[in-house]
Amino acid sequence: MTQRYFIELAYKGTHFHGWQIQPNAVSVQECLEKALSVITRQTIAVTGAGRTDTGVHASYFVAHFDSAHTNLDHPDFVYKLNSFLNKDITVFSISKVHSEAHARFDAVSRTYQYHLNLQKDPFATETSWHFFKQPDLDKMNEASRILFEYTDFTSFSKLHTEVKTNNCRIYCAEWTQSDSDIVFTVKADRFLRNMVRALVGTILEVGTGKIDLQQFRTIIELKDRGEAGLSVPAHGLFLTDIEYPEGFFKRSNL
């Protein structure tokens, strides 16, 4: 018999080649599996709630794994695991879940934030993108509200992916600003590869006057990645939340 666990964690993606294991490159998944396997003295495979690309961060991430040990949800084990992980990964908690619980397929929504900084800041170079001018946030929020009218976001998807559908339902899309910091928050039931970075790049074209709202709408309707704006750099992007059905597991109070 094995016990399935959900593990809640965060990581700074700067020095990782994304979440998923890949040859000849350091990934978050690899580091986590190695640490768990060493401590439990068994081979542990970890399944993440999704993928993040090279350089993308997660202030909240969920994964699951199975183990023959039945007491890994103890705070002492979390403390020990954190001592084995490098400074760019932290584990918040480990919770027991039922044997069929799945970190990826049972998630009902995910939330991302993209961070822009209007001032050159040496302390934010790895976690926000220095943008060259003040964009029009009112126009950008108008463009963001247009997203609620659509479900097919092919225009913002990386080409030649293996997904069966490019349909997503967006629940929140909003730009906010505090001093020189600008943040785009977007929540949806699912996201396509590179979708958030392509959305940000295209909406910024609205905010800088390169395209108008009707042109933005046309870009969505054309369902052609070549019509949308450039993909913004990865280092400003954070996965900030993953939601599951109520009562699905004992989530930590972050």
C-alpha cells in the first residue's frame, strides 16, 4: 500500500530550466524528486500541477507523489526536506490525499501575475521586467475585459503544441499599478503554452498606442499566433495560485 501526498511549494525560477525534468538541465521537479528520494530511501516520482518555462517563478505550486511511508505529512519532515533543497525552493506543507487525487487534472483554476517595473531596479532584475515607458492602464484594462468574451486563444498559444484544444475560460484579467510597479493578474481554468507572456506583450501594444481595441479584438478572432504581439521575457512571470474543489485537501494558510 502507498499513500498519496500533495506538496505545496514555491520556487524562484531564475536558475532552473522550468519545472519539468529534461536532459542536461536543472529543473525544479528533478531537485524535488532527488531530495524526497534521498530522505525516504525510496524512488519518488513527483507530478506537478503544470509546467513553468525556464526562468518563470511560482509563489505557489502544487504537486503530488506516492510513498510507502504514511507519516510524511508531519512538520518535522517538511523541515528536513527544506534543509535538503537549495535556496531557490521552499516547501510549505505536505498533506495526505486520496489515492486518485491528481495535482494537475483536479485543479479547477490557476492564477498568474506578470510584473513590470518602470524604473531600473538592480534588486528586481530577476523577478520583474524593466519596461521603457508608462503605458495606458485604462486602455489595457479595457482590452483585458474583451478577453471575457472569448474562449479560443489560439492567437496567444505557442505553435505546434500537443494540446487537443486551445479553449480556455478566463475568470479574471486586470492591470494594477503601485508607484513604478505594474502587475497583470490573470486567472483561468487552464492556460496554453506561453499564453500569459503573449497576452501581456499584445496588451502592452494597446497600452502604448501601437494597436487599438478593435485591432486587439481582431487578433483574438484571427486565431493566428503570428498576428499577436511578442512574448515578453519569462523572468517577470509568476504562478501565484492553484485552486482545487472545496475540501479536496488540507491547504496551508499562506
